[in-house]
Amino acid sequence: MGEDGDPTLLHGIFRIIFYLGNKMNRTILTSTGTMVSRTNGYDYKRALREAASICTDGLSSGIELMMLTFYYDKYENVVSEIKANGLAAPVIHCEKEIGTMLSDAGHSAADGNTVDEAALRTNALELFRLNCKIGSMAGSCRMVLHLWGGVNSDGYLDYNISILRQLHDIAAEYGIRLLIENIPSVVNDPHSNWAKILDSDALADAGFIFDTRFGKLHEQSKAILTDSRITPHIEHVHISDFGGTYRDFKALRPILHPGEGNVDFSEIARLLDSLNYRNTITLESPVALENDMDIPKLRRTLDYLNKIFHI
């Protein structure tokens, strides 16, 4: 591996296969976030071994690497483990705190606090670049981004959008396509936020990632998946269930498995079929236990997804 973390030949091949091949076939991925958490001591080595076994059995085609602050002082080891297990990692989920930092910077800018705004923006961009580097090392060709987040959420969306082109260009330097997720919105809603991005001069060709849990939170799944302006931009899907009602933010945790909440996955599958969706679908429902992982449950859920989404 080179000084800048260039992917090996094998992972370069993986990147080409997933970037081009996914235009023809749906692909199920497993988020490392399903298995790695504080409760089990961030046991990423076992998680990657289990993910490799799941891929061998045909339940998944690879992983989505969920970036955690825990990884920053050991990311080379994490990437080495991904490669040692022969895993494709076509998608990396950017650390969620980056979007929060950008929203906080927007708040500081609105208050006229240019010092804090500059520091938050600089830190967010540096951390984002590191996430892109790690994604490149792992062979990722797509990155999930929470463009807004935290207490300030989408309250300063214009500020976040003003930085979007810069984020897109940084990701592109590493051969990564940036995708913006429909995460919870406090001021407006994900659907209108996506439309605002497309209306802006920042990134008319923006890529989006649709999350079923957040779609249900805002009761926007059908509206999003039938919006002819939005759907061509949806290049990735996250799967988990939601047990609450409209804008019931307290119900976002715990994250449920399909069948445990209120998401109509049959309708989601039907809508994706109507769009002829041929890209990646990642399971995000966790199975991390106290010092353990519920791998049988993970396998059952992946089997269900393969059947309902006709993989």
C-alpha cells in the first residue's frame, strides 16, 4: 500500500465492479455498524470475519464501512483487516459528526462568530478528507454523508449547501461519489432539503441515499420514491425499521430490524421495482450485544432482504 493509502489491485477491481456493475444488479451490503459498538468493545476484527462468512454464504456481497471515532488511530489496521478477509467495501459511511460540525458552523456564522465558524469549518473539512482517504484505502467508490445534524440540524441548510461543492470535489479526488442522506430534519424535512440542494448552484448532479427509517419518521417514503425529479439521484438505500409515529424523534432508538416496526417493506420493494433500482442496499439494523453479536439474527434479516428485494 502506498503512502497515500492507494487501494491494492484487488480492491481497485472491486471498485470498478461495484461502480459499474451495480447499474445492472441490486447488491446487499452489511454495515459494519450492525456489529461494532461500544457494547462489545468495538470488536471490528470479529465483525469483519463474520461479514466475510456471510458473504461466502451468499447473504451479502460486501460491507459498508461505518466510520467511528474509535477507528481514527487505527484505520490502517481496519483497512488491513478488511483486505485480509477478502471483503469488498464499496460504500463508506462518513462520520456523522462532520455534518453536525457544519451545522454548528452555520449557527456561528449566523451569530457573527467568524472565529468559531472558521474553526468548525476547517476541522470538518480536514476530518472529511481523512474519511475520504480511509474510504479510498478500503476500495470504496461511494460515501454516505449526513450533510446536516445535531442540535442545529437543518436550521442553517444554506450554509451547509454552500460547502457541498467543496465536499464533493474532495471526495472526487479520492475516486469517491458523495451521497447525501435523508436524515432527520428539525426545521424543514429531508424531501424539501434534497429539492433545495437540486435547486441550488452548488451541486445540480447531487447523489442521494434513501434511508427507510428516516423515510418513515417523516412519512415521506412514498413521496420520495415517486418523485420523478428526486429518484434519478437515489444511488444507495439504507434498511432498518422504525417503531414510532410521524416526527417521533424519541423513537429513532433503538434501531429495529425489518418486521419489528412500522415500515412497509413490501411497498418499499414495490416502489424500488417500479424505478428499476439497480444499486446497493445496506442493512443498518444492529446486532451488537454485551460483549457479543447476534449473528443468527443478522443472517435471518439478510435472508429476508435478499428475498423481498429479489437479489
